[in-house]
Amino acid sequence: MTDSKPITLITGASAGIGAALADVFADRGHKLVLVARRAPQLKALADRIAERGHERPTVLAVDLGRPGATSGIADDLRTAGLEPQYVVNNAGFGLFGAAASLDRAEQLAMIDLNVRVLTDLSLRFVESLRRHRGGILNVASVSAFMPGPGMAVYFATKAYVLSFGEALHHELKPAGVCVTTLCPGPVETEFQARAGMGEGQFPRILFRSPERVAREGYDGLMRGRRVVVPGSDNKVATLLPRFLPRRLVLSVVNRVQRDKSR
């Protein structure tokens, strides 16, 4: 037994999908702990949530890429008498360009954040998730369903997130813990600029708002869904690699990525 209060832990919460997820969870009555590097943005988000009449979230300005960051989060929660009922792993980034031409250290840092940190936080709090019959929402991408020349390492990290999430869903379901992997297509966030992609590189029809993606992710988690892909066109994109020859998929993705660089 424990007297710790159940909370929802959200990483990458300072903007985009993470901030939208914070709004959705807060509006549904969850007590939040928000994690990101940028303290001013986290504070502003916490203030906005409190102004709507919700309990003000706890904010932790943490660089998850630093050694010991996840242990520090666990220590902070323990000290505050809090423990996760839900863990939302949204922190991550991508890099656009051929793998051999991009900075190797930065690509390794991407793997560290997109894969290692997500895995750590997914497994670190399993006991408290079981106690509260909660869950994990891991944010992947439609890119998880295919190889990605032009963003090779990013696509590979998201393929890991999808595979890991589906397996963990199966393993933890008997314990009353739901693991949902959210796989959005293009979303209007800071992601494109961080990845080094220009504007207008995706057809507008493919874009979804962070708010819509967050709502669908939350609803899918609460309904116990294994995978959520927002948008019928994005669902089609995830199905095609199952039926097309792998060589053709590689060629198509490579052509799309090459067009983005023009």
C-alpha cells in the first residue's frame, strides 16, 4: 500500500502534441506532472491550465537527454508523494537528411531520447500503473510502419516504439494496464523546423491539428486500444507497406523524401 497520489506524467509537454495532451488530460480531471527542457513554456502551460479551474500541474524542467534524468524524475515524484497512474511518452525529435550526411552524435542523441528514455519511463513505473490500473501512451508516427530513406534513423526509432508498445500492450493487459501507441501523420508543430524541413513539404490534406491528435490518443488509451492512427488517409498509409513489395516501399518513400529537399 502507498499514500502517494496518482498523477499523469507527460514528457515533451512544452509545445505541440505534448501541450495538447496536457490540456486533454487536465480537462478530464487528471492531476499532471509536465516534463520538458523549456521552463518558461511549461510554466505558461501550467498557468493556462490553472486559469481554466483545474489543479495547477507540477512542472519539471528536465533535459531528458542528460544522464540520470529519468532517475531524477522518479526521485522528484517520490519526494512530492506522487506516483504515475498514466505515463505519456511524447518527448522526441527527428532529423531530415541522409543518415551518412547528418551529424552522428545528434542522431545517436535522437536514438537515446526517442528509444532509451521512452523505454525507461515505460518500464520504470509499472508497479504504480498496476496499482492504479492506469496506462502508457507512447507517441510514435505513421513512419513507424515503413523504412525511411531520407530520415532513416528517425523512422527506425518510431518502428521500435510501435513494436515495443504493441508487445508491452500484450504483456501488461492482464494486469489491467493499457499501453497505447499513437501514430499521427503530419502535425502542425515545431517538429518540422527542428528536423530541418522547410514549409510546404506535406500536402495540407494530410495535416492534423495537435488538439485532434491528442483527443484521439487520449480516447484510444481510455478505450484500451493497442494502436491509434488519426485520420483515414494516414490509416491507408500504414496499410500499404503490408501489401506492397518492400523494394517498392523504399523507392516511394525515397522519392517523397527527395521531393521534400527541393
